[in-house]
Amino acid sequence: MTKNRISIENIASRDASDPLKHLREEFHIPEGLVYLDGNSLGPAPISVFSEIEKVTHQEWATDLIGSWNKAGWFELPVKVGAVIGEIIGAGPIEVVACDTTSINIYKAIHAALSLRPNRHVIVSEGGSFPTDLYMLEGVASTNPLTTIRLEGRDGDTIDELIDEDTAVVLVNHVDYRSGKVRDIGALAELAHEKGAIIVVDLCHSAGIMPVELNRNNIDLAVGCSYKYLNGGPGSPAFLFCANRHLAAVKQPLSGWWGHNAPFAFDQGYRADPGIKKFLCGTQPILSFRAMQAGMELTRNVEIDDIREKSMALTSLFIELVSEFGEAHNVGIASPLDANERGSQVSLTHEDGYEIVQAMIELGVVGDFRTPNIMRFGFAPLYLSYRNVYDAATKLKETLETGLWREERFRQTSMVT
Ligand SMILES: Cc1ncc(COP(=O)(O)O)c(C=O)c1O
């Protein structure tokens, strides 16, 4: 194998001066593994183990139903929402943690439509994460007047699709395939100029880069906590609604947790006047407690420091891959300018699925998205520059030896 141009000494000195290096030991990462899939599922923070023990043995098994009050279970959606709010540049009463991103998209889009009752057009991205589009179809099916315009299908750019008929614009902050960052501040300005509401999906930006919802004048936003917020598999998602809309906004899933007085057991629904109106029913408390513990790690670090290291890690990977990628038909699908890139690097190759599988066997975990995208996520809280170097080296080895051509890497699993 040819040698990398960047020396191992150079990598070691980057690690030695990394201000976030102490955080790695806060995570349980299997020995020898380079985990580059935190953009899909973050690894387990060690603090979660004792929290799960406490919530199961003490709060659930021993204190039983009293824990709804004593352990503050009932308040968790708002309490955890406030922490997420700190991370994404929102106020403490503007975020609630609950349900899934998909369900929160349904609520947020209906809520946005409720603020623009005389408009019926929803503008979004053809290349969006599919669930966003599926949920839009679901919303549209509730009103025959609603139409959906998609970037890439109905026009080349999202800007040209927004006009005075537009009620809502739904976009992803960071594209799940390419990792490209959208300028949500500029889009919010344009949407507002035309009188539309903007809703942003933050799944690939929350916890990994400054989002600045209020500074960017965003109206509503949703996101998940199991990626860069390290909340655990299936951990609750979140929903943001700007304070200025809270009194007027309506959402259709009018369950008792969103009622103004849930324990009055009234016959009719009266929505909570604040962010709690976005709640619906009983929340997964065990999952909440795991997520709460995990998120503290992000909360205690400056988001700018996370972003700075994230850009350095992805840039290093691109630099290393550029030395050998082209010779093996590997393309780079992510923006080359770090400012335009989230925390993943997406590479293209016709046989990307097999290459990712071969790399997993060599101890480097990334993932694959159709038709040809190999995604590698770089999370600064637990990755070192050496991890990046080793990942690039294993990729090179996989390509140079042709390991990926072996039959066993062709078998597809249900989850890719
Ligand atoms: C951009 C984006 N939106 C939404 C989702 C789906 O979220 P959920 O399964 O929590 O509904 C994902 C999941 O990966 C995603 O990447």
C-alpha cells in the first residue's frame, strides 16, 4: 500500500492538542472500533448505564407510580426540551421533547398551516429524507386544497417555488445524503418576505453545529436525538415553535398531554397555551432518561468547539481520501468547503454497499444510502484524528485489495 502524505506524527500532534479529547472516555465504544455512524445512531454515553439502572430499579420498580411526581417524569418533555433548546439556539419554553421526528413533522406542518389558513401550498425538497415527504402526503390527504411543490421536481431551486400562495416551506438543515448545509437564515428571510412559514428538519444538525433557530428567525423545527445528541435507539424527538406563534398555533393530535389541564379530565379539549400543546400522549420515560443523561455531554461543550473539530475531522478525511479515491472510482458527494458541509462525508462508488460492508469487517463502521452513497459521520465528542486516519487507511486497503468483491459482502440486511 502507498503511504499517506499526512504523517502519523502530524495526526498525533492534532490529537494531543485537541481540546475535546477528554470526552472520548465518556462513551462506551468497543475496543478497536472506529465508529463513523453517529449520524445514524450515536454510541452509548457511559453515564446512561447508571441512569437506566436508577430509573428501572429505583424509580419504576420501587417507587412505582409515585415517580411521575417524585422523579419528575411528567415534566421530562419540557425539561429535556429546554436543554435541547440551549443546544439549538431556542428559548427554554420553545422546545418540547416527544414522539418521533415523523410525528412531529405532521404536527409542525399542520401547525404552520393553521397560521396561514388562506394558503394551501407546501414547498419542500424532492431529495428530502423520505419520511418528511411521506408525512407531507399525509398532511395533504386531510385537505383536498393542499398542494405540494418540490425542489428538483417542480423547479430547480426552492427559492423559485415560494410565492404568495405558499403557506409552508419545509427543508432539511443538512441533507442526509450529501451532508450539504442549507442557509436556513436566508431561506427564512425569503419565506417571510412572501408571507410563508418555515419549518426545518434538524436531524443532521442538532448537537453537531450551531443551529441558531431564533437568530435565523425560524418558525418551527423538528429533529431527532438518537444521532449526534446520543440519546439512544428510538429516543424521543423534539419540536420547536417560536414563542411568537405559540398562542395562535394549533396542532391536530389533541391528546391529553397537550391539554391545558390534563388531570381535570374534562370532556372537551382545551390546548395548553404554551409549547406543551404539541404533546399528545404518554411518553417513553426509560428512553427519556437515557437521552437526558447522554445529552448532558453535548450541553457542557461549546457548540462552536464541536463545529470547529467537526470541520477539521471531515476536512482531514476528504484530504486523505483525495490521495487515492479517484484511482478507484470513488467520488466525493459532500461539499468540499467545510462551511457548506455538515458533519458527514459522503463518498460515491457503484459498489458502495459492498465497500461499506467490507470496511465494517475491518472495524470501521459507516453506512450506505441508495443508489451509491457511502456515508461516514464524524462526531467530535468521541472521535480522534487518529480514528479518521485509520478509517481512510482501511478504505484504501479495501479498495486496493479488492476485499469488497468477496461474495459475503453482497448480502443485504434489512437496515443499511
Ligand atoms: C432528516 C431525517 N428526518 C427524519 C428522520 C426520521 O425520524 P423518525 O424515525 O424519528 O421519525 C430521519 C432519520 O434518520 C432523518 O434523517
